[in-house]
Amino acid sequence: MESDYVTTPFGRRPMSLAMLLKQRRGEAIAAGTTRNKWKLFRSVCEARAGLDVTDRALTVLDALLTFYPEDELSSEKPLVVFPSNAQLSLRARGMAAATLRRHLAALVGAGLISRKDSPNGKRYVRRSREGGIDEAYGFSLAPLLARAGDIETMAARIAADRQMLRGLKERLTICRRDIAKLISAAVEEAVPGDWERVSSMFQAILERIPRVANLENLPPILDELETTRENIVKLLELHEKMQMPSASESQIERHIQNSNPESILEFERGLGTGQAATTERLTEQNDWPGIKLDDDGRGAQENGLEGPRFVKSARAGELKSFPLGVVLQACPDIADYGPDGSVRSWRDLMTAAVVVRSMLGVSPSAYEDACSVMGSENSAAVIACILQRGGCIHSAGGYLRDLTRRAERGEFALGPMLMALLRAKGPPVAKLS
């Protein structure tokens, strides 16, 4: 047990009320309090910032603890250690005497140890006849044990704050990466939007990240970055919804079929206002006059072959659409690739067209060009027609590109193609208008 009386410092060191209060606080240890000295020291190291001590001061405290003979600090036993300056310096990694005195004073000022000076200022112990310690003069570890609960609580809080700060930094790093890659993807794929302004705002937020981040200055910046990422994702999702629904090509096995190397590709004459006679003539002539295309989509004229003469029709933006029922009647095979194996709406047809496009080996760029020229519905109908006549088409991708170029020049209409498929299925059908 520590003595109840107050000890004043030896020599010229003055006494103060703060020293008196810290000394009394160090003596106020609850009965039965014990701590493992090394676990308590680790808590002190964890709480170093809150205790306002340096790492060198903790080196001195570590050395002092080595002079306490037992691993357990107990309120029922003497807590004074009395090493000489020479021995204390050795265990403090050879610290100089002046530096040692400065850090001892810092530990006393932080309330982790207290001095118990002898009459002559020396550190020593007076033992009883039985060999036990009767009186000891040196440095008391009682304040450290008295503050054990507070120190452990402070250490736990600092560890939790550090873990939270690490989590915030990880979230910020991921958010920065996500925003940068999303903006890059939007620019590369020409998604509509003022991406230059978004990028400038993103850089402005990054410039405000402090060099020394903490739990006070980091959360507001992270909130701004997460809001920016959410807005970008919404813009991209909106763009995706406005485009034709797509299917994951990685989940669709490529369709394998035997193709006839001598197969022919067919073109259609334009179907426009006042061209009903032309349509009738085409349907009577099987509507798909044979012209073979190369894989790159070049037509017969480019290969030196003589092809049919085309009739100019409406421009690309005026390409005529037909009812969904007519398309499904002419191209029933497309229904197998719709959601749940059926096509009930234009959206289902467009979804099925994406699946078939991948299966036929038509590149995404070729299909996107067709959608921009013919429209999403007409492009899906063309894919359905190509699927229906797949055995006669050598290169679906080249065929679609050629139809897109002809539609852009106003030389292609969907009617003759559908009419030919309807006539091939059975009895004569009514003329498409």
C-alpha cells in the first residue's frame, strides 16, 4: 500500500496544486484493482495522443516497468520502483541523462507516474527484518494503475476511430476510382451529357481532400463524392433505358449452324407512297433477288456484278414501320428468343433481337448503326427476318450493314422483305400498305 502523506519534490523543484491533485488521484485506487503491466502499457501506447506524451517518454515508462518485479500491478502491493539513473538509462536504450530527466518530468506531468523523493533525493529502499520492503523512494506507478480504466477506455475509442478513419479512406479511394472510370466509359461510348463539367467538378472535390485526413474533415468530402457517383450512375442508367434493352453476351452460347457457302443475300426495293405496283411485282418475283455480299457488306455492284435497279423511297427517318403482329406472322422463329420464350410487345422483340444478333455474329456496332438509321423497332424486325431466312444468308453482319447503308440512302423498305416471308409461309396474303 502507498503511504497516505503527501511527498514534496526534493531540491529546487517547486510544489504546485496540480502536483498535489495528481498525487492524490494516484493514491485513490479502488481496493482489489489489478492489471497486467504490459497489457496496460500497450493501452498507454494506443492512447498516447490523448495522454499527450511522446514515444520517447513511453520508452522511459517501458524501462520503469521492467524494474517492477511482478507482471501484475496491484493496489495491495508497493508500486514504487527505485532504479539508478545509470540502470534506467541502459534499459531506456542508452538515453542520455538530460533527455531521461526531461521525459521523466513529462510522465509526471501527464499523471502516469509520481515522484516519491527521499530526504536526500536519492532512490533507495529500506527493508524489514523479514526482507520485505518497508519504505521505498523513487517513482510510484500508482497513478498509472489508478487511471487504468480511463486509459483503456481512451485506447479503445482511439482504436475505433482509427478503424473508422481507415474505412472512410477505403470508401473514398473506391469512390474516386468508380467516378473516374464511369466518366471515362461515358466519354468513350458517347453518352450524352456535359462530362467535361462533371470531370471538372470531380477534380475540384479531389483538390479539397486534406493532406492529414481525420474524422472531422473527411466525411463531408466523401459525401460529395458519393453523391457525384450516384448522379453519374443515374445518368448512365437513364441512357441505358433509353437505348434498346441489351442482353449479356457472356450468358448466351453462340449458335452453331451449317451455312451454305454458295448462299445468296437478298436486297429489297423501296416501298414508299405510290409504289404499290412495285411491291406487287417484287412479291411475285420472290422479293429477295439474289446478290451475294462479302463479309464486309460490299454489294454486287462493288464486286463487279450486275444487280437489280433500286427505286428511291423515303429517307431513313421516314422508314415505314409495320404492326408487331405482321412481323411475328412473317418471322415466328424470333419468339423463341424472347423473355419466357414469347414476344408480347415491341420491347420483347427488341430484347429477342439482341440475343439473336449475338447468336448470328452481328457486331454491336453494326446493330447500333442500324438502330440509329432505321429505328430500334425496324432494326429488330430486320434481325427477325434475317433469322427467319438464316440458311440463305452467308454473313448476317455484312448483310445488315449493307441494308443500313441502303436505308440511309432511302433505297430500302421493310415491306417487301416481310411480304416475301409471308408468301413463303402459305397462301397469298393481303398487300402491305
